[in-house]
Amino acid sequence: MTHAAQFLVHYGYVLLFGWLLLEQGALPLPSIPLLLACGALARSGQLHPLLVVASGLAACLIADNVWFQLGRRKGGKVLHFLCRIALEPDSCVRQTENAFQRYGVHSLLVSKFIPGLNAVAAPLAGSSGTGMARFLIFDTAGALLWILAYTGLGYVFSDQIEIVGAYAVRTGSGLAIVTVAVVAGWVAWKYIQRQRFLKKIKVARITPQELREKLDAGEDVFVIDLRSEREFEEDAIPGAMHMPANQLAERNSAIPRDRDVILFCS
């Protein structure tokens, strides 16, 4: 048995609880490999399956309930904070709010499988007025589904996971270097892609304060609000037309050509 496996056997429940608590707390930690490993160790009898599930579920529920309460008290500020630290903040708020608006609290059943939605589903449920009992039911079901899916895969494919682990040990630091390089390359690519996008729209971008000044000065501008319907209803801009971004091309005839058009995003 490798040192990593021995460590996981001795401290598996505590490690799983702490790791998932941090990951569900919005830290970028890869939790799927740990869930797979715990499932494989449960198959070999070195970890108890029920304790594995209970440890992971407890961590998820604690973190999710903290985010739920923050969302209920701070509203959209929490959502905007989480999306601001993402690599694609410009579309994060709109996509997650639209997803929750479309599927409601049922989105909690699959949110942990979807990058981006996982981090904001709980605070979004809180800010949307979802009741505590209803949130707990769907959040618990979603967390259980997520944990059982990956620990179950680890349980079923424990032999293959053991082979991969043995190969990783033989490869040593070389595999770790390759893994880190791949992850770093992906992050760098997303960052470069975002900077190119911001550079492309920099000339045409104005701040919310500049928009307010234009409206207060009585300038003849046409404002299209691209935010979610819920956010639009809570804080509508006077005279603005609400139009989801995916309908811009379809409804382009409703956009005037004789004055400046301002698209208001999140």
C-alpha cells in the first residue's frame, strides 16, 4: 500500500469531510479523485461505506447552509462575489440565475455536477426566497446523489483505480508535473481568452455610474437589460427593455437604429 493510501485509510473520514467542506466553500479543490479513492477503499473494506457518505454529506450540508444563509441575508452581493472570482464572471451571473429561474429549487439536484452552478446554487436559492425546509430536502438529495455517484464509481472500478494509483507511484514526480502543467495551461488559456474578450469590447464599455449620468442628463439612449427576469424586476432601470441575451438576434427589429443602444449586463 502506498503512503497516500495509508494516510487515506487512517484519516479518510476527516480528510474527506475537511476537503469537501473547503471545496464546497468555493475553494478550487478537485474533490472527484478523493471521492473515487474513498469508494475504492470502501470496496476493499478499509473504509466503511456509510461513514464515507455521512462524512461527505455533512461537509456539503454545512457549507451549503452557510451559503444559503448568506444568500438570504446579502442577496445578489454574494452571487456577484462568487462570480467575480470566476474565470468567466461576465456570463456567470446571468447563466446561473437563468438556470435557477428555469428549474427552480430542482436545480439543486444536479448543481454539484455542473461547474459554476455548484458554487452559486445555494446562495441563489437563499436570495430567491426558497424556504429552509424545501432547500434542505433538495440540497440533501442533490449532495447524496453527487457523493453516491462518484464513490459508487470508485467502488465498482476499484481494481482499475488501484492500477492507476500504482502507475502514478511508479511515474513519481513526472506525472505530478504533467498534471500541474495541464491545469496551469488550461487556466492560462481561459485567462488569455477573457483578456482578449475584454480588449475587444473595451472601447464600447461604460460603467453603471456612467449610464446613470447619461440617464440623469436626459440623453436619448435606448437601454436593453440583459439580466435575469428576477433581477430586472427587483431593480429595473427606468425605460429599459428587458431582453435575454440569447434573444438579441431574434428580436433585433425591436432595437432602434436612430440612437445609441446600451446593453446592461450583470
